[in-house]
Amino acid sequence: MLLIITLLALSAQSPSVSENFPTVGSEAAIVAQNEFRSWLGSAAKAPLMPLHVEYTVSASLALIDPGGSVEATFEGTMVSEVQSFTKMYHHLEGVALLMGEKQVPVEISLVLDNETFWISLQTQGLHVIPEDGIYLTGNMSKLQEVYQFGLDFHKWSASKSKMQEGDADLLLGVAFTTFMQSLPDEFGALLHPTGALFYGMAPFTCREFSMGEGVVKASMTLDTQPEAFVVEVLAQWYQFWDGFMGSSSQEDRVSKAYRTFGDYLNFTLRFDVETQAPLSLSLDFSVDAETLGLGTKEESMSFSAEVQHLAHSLDTNRARLITAPHPDRKAMEVTPFLEIALSEMRAEKAEMESAADEDF
């Protein structure tokens, strides 16, 4: 589902559409956000398994610039089969149309079978992707070990930050720390459709929440409040920028653009009440660079995405999906890279512990 949230599109819309919903930060919007996070959060902690969902995906993108524009559309399907946090299958397949002329088949797979994971990205005709695509495999337990160490390392860093009264090297930010500490212990929980949307919605806020006739509806927008997740991250980045570059002029410009962007980026999510599985995503917006204070009116960006749940016939042999995406091909083994990453993180923690002991 996270792939769908990033699909860009080509349909104009004014910010007046958002006027139908409570203002971000208002009492009604805060109530809606709390209801949404409480409902979806409970679902994400104990998501339905086994789960099988299928979707149609339609999206389009336009980046307009007098010096050279980019336009693309995508039509395809997405299938998810989840039997456990370590045994699942996700597959996105379709055709992208570039500049209204060039057709590019796209196929993306992610498979976990308890012991091994596979990632496959296959396209034809894109120079940025190797001709035979990208096909990776690795050890599931090692991936989980890297993920778990990363979570533990962050918790340790947050604890040290408090003890050392905000040491600049360890200061992580309240919103970011809260988000990181909310992440599940199982890496696979992030890949369940319900969990993916719960954790993927951290930069957004709900302004209207309703439940009826077996469907939950959440009207979402970009969270631009001072205490918001992304706002805090941007502020920290520009503190770094100001400290090293000696100028904070860029901070005001980008911060204003981000707040304005929040008036345009609105979308709707629907879930099945019984299974808590996503039913649909509808997104549609357009904005020019002049409005954002980052360029001229001739420069614009627009995107839309429509994801709809498909009814499907019962198939008792879905376990056949959970296998290597290309059994006749040799995938690149990435477990050694995971081991290197784990070693580097352990060394960094040891170095920070040593420095902290010396300061004490």
C-alpha cells in the first residue's frame, strides 16, 4: 500500500475542496484524528491473518516545466496474500505510459517465506533499471535482526539524549522519537496492508472520520501543525543548515511551501470494518510552483491515484504464491550487506557508549 501513496497524477483541483472538512488543529479535526489513529492502531496491533486482498490501480503524473515536462500514467493490479508476519506475498503489475507514447511494463514483487525474502523489480525500456531488472534475496532472520537492532539503538539513543540534557549528537526530536518507539517489534508487521497504512500515515492527519454500513472512511491531509512529525524533522534539518551554512533564509521558504502544500494534498481512505483491510484510496491534486513560493506559475505538479478493492473467488491454494518470484533465475544475495550494516551499527553504538563514559 505504501507504493500507492506515492503514485503521482494529472488532474487539477483547487484547495476549495478541503474547505468541506474541519481545519487542521481544530477541535473537530483533533477528535477525528484521535478516532482514526485509535481505530487503525488497534487493528494494526493485531491485524487479520490470513488475509488475501486484490486491487485495481490507476494513477497518473505530470511535472510541467517550460524547460522539459514529464507525464506518465499507470494502470495495473495489486495482490497481497498474508499468512503471517514472516510469510507473505505482495505483487504489483501493470503498464506505465510515458509521455503518451512509450509503454513500459512494470512488475514489482516482495515475498517472505519464513526463512527467505525476495524483492523483484522488472521493467522493460527504462535506462535507470538494468535490462534484466533487479532481483534480490536474503535471510529473513538476519533482516529481522537488523531491524530490531535499529529499534533498540534508537531507544538507547533517546534515553542517552535525556540523560545528557539534549546532547546535539543524540537529540532526536519528540515527534520522531514517539513515532520510532511506536514501531512494531516484527518487521513483517510493517508489510501487512493494515499496518502499512497505520505507520505510513504518520506524516498525515485525519480531518473527518466516520463508520457505517460496514465501511470506515477517513478524509486525510498533510499534517502541518508545529508538533507534526514532518514539521519537526524539517525544523531539525534547517537548524543543521543554519549552523553549517550560516543562513536560514531557505528554511522560511520551504516551511511556507510545506504549509501551503498541506492545503492541496487531500485524499480519502476506506477500510472494511470487519477485516480492517483497506478498501480504497482516492487522491487527486494539482499545484503550481508560484503558489508554493518556489518558482513560476508555468511550473506545476499534479497527481492522482485511484485504488479499488476487487471481489475475488475463493482459492484454497494461495500458498503457491509464496515462493521465489523467478525460480529459474539466480537472485543477488544481500545477506552479507545486512551483516555489514549490523556490524556498523554495533560499532557506532560501542563508540558512542565509550564517548559517553569518558564524558561522565
